[in-house]
Amino acid sequence: MIGLLYTIPIALFMGLLGLGAFLWALRSGQYDDLDGAAARILFDDQGDEK
């Protein structure tokens, strides 16, 4: 029973930390162009070679 006094606040803190990281990534534009990154891997950049 005493273990719950430690694990519940730790779990709540880690959940809030994960939520904060997700909100930070959302606001910084990490999820703006999901299709562009998936399509860019399919094409080679032939103009960069010398």
C-alpha cells in the first residue's frame, strides 16, 4: 500500500511530461507535413551529384 504513495505521483508526473512533450512537438511544427516526408524518400535527388 505504501508503494502506491510513490508510484501514483510518479506515473502522473511522467504522463504530464509526455503530454507536455507532445504539445511542444505539436506547436513547433513537427506534424505539419506528414505526407511530404513519406514521399521524399521515394525520389532521388539527381541534381546534387557532381
